[in-house]
Amino acid sequence: MRIASPTHSQALRPDFESAHFRQALSRFATGVTVVTTLAGHAQKGDTQTSSFVGVTVSSFNSLSLSPPLVLWSMGTKSGNLPLFQAGTHYVINVLAADQLALCQRFAYDKGDRFADTDFTLGQAGLPILSGALAWFECHNRSRHEEGDHVIFVGEVERCGFSQDSQSLVYQAGQFGTTQALA
Ligand SMILES: Cc1cc2nc3c(=O)[nH]c(=O)nc-3n(C[C@H](O)[C@H](O)[C@H](O)COP(=O)(O)O)c2cc1C
């Protein structure tokens, strides 16, 4: 075991493999979201399904009530990263327990992910997925590159939620849903 001086100013080198780190992180249960924005060739007001991009994201979290801020992160290798960095807005859709198919479509499908997806357009002209448990229409307030991800801070302009659906939950590589403890 290494003894660190309590005053050391830089982090020690990790004493674990990357896979071990991933497994430890995966024990933290999260909800699942799909974040949507405008495709590169599209303009606000376009309505064709190919005008939009969307990505499954579990790194969403609340940040501030006043002003209303949320955060999420995207890997620097994601093909859609430049679109989310450049866009003025995005919508974060929190998936309900019966939306596992959407989670998989927006994580793995290579084609038009909106072609067989029901959605409406929000104030910023971006997709709000039908049946989402909650949605947050965000101004793309700031971006912070850290390690192999970019942290996005969104300022929420509008939001909505469903009163009675359950959440899709992701933990240790498996999907489930919420159940209240008795
Ligand atoms: C449950 C789940 C959660 C995910 N969470 C994130 C995330 O928080 N950030 C991220 O960049 N990718 C995340 N991914 C992976 C992206 O969804 C996937 O790499 C992306 O859709 C690939 O599209 P792109 O490379 O075309 O952007 C997640 C995937 C799954 C299945």
C-alpha cells in the first residue's frame, strides 16, 4: 500500500486497471436518457426525421435549481460530438421503463434513428420523444473537456414530466426499473 503525503498536489497514478474502474463505476445505478439535437445539414424549422441526431446517455444529472442547470457528458470519440458542441440547444429525454427499444436504437443504430420514432418538436424545433418520463429543453450553456469526455452544462428553458410512468434504470450492464421499497 502506498502512503501519500496529505499535502500532495497531484493525483497519484491509479493502482487499478481500466476494466476494474469501469466495473466499479457500473455499480452506480442511473436512469437513461436520449439527448437530441439538429443534424449538421439541417436548419431550425426542418421537420424531416433525417434533420435530427440523438444519442443514448446515462451520464445525465441535476446541477442547479437557480438558475436551472443540468449536466451530462459525451465521449470525445462520439461521431455526433461536434454537432452537440456547435448547436445552441438540445433536448434531454428521460426514458420510461417501457422504452428499452429506444435506448438501444439511439445507442447502436447506424441509420436514421428517428425514422421509426414517435416525437413532437419543442420550442427550439428539436425532438421530444413521445412517452418520455421527463424532458428538458436546454440552451447549450457551456462545455468542459475533461479526460476522454466533454461535460455539457445545459440551461433549462422548458421541461415537462409524466406523473405515473416508471423509469428505465441501468446498473452493472443490465436494465431494470424502479420499485419502491416497502
Ligand atoms: C445505457 C447506455 C448509456 C450510455 N451513456 C452514454 C453517455 O453518458 N455518454 C456517451 O458519450 N455515450 C453513452 N453511451 C453510448 C452512446 O449511446 C453511443 O456511443 C452513441 O449512440 C454512438 O453514437 P455516435 O458515435 O454516432 O455519436 C451510452 C450507451 C448506453 C447503451
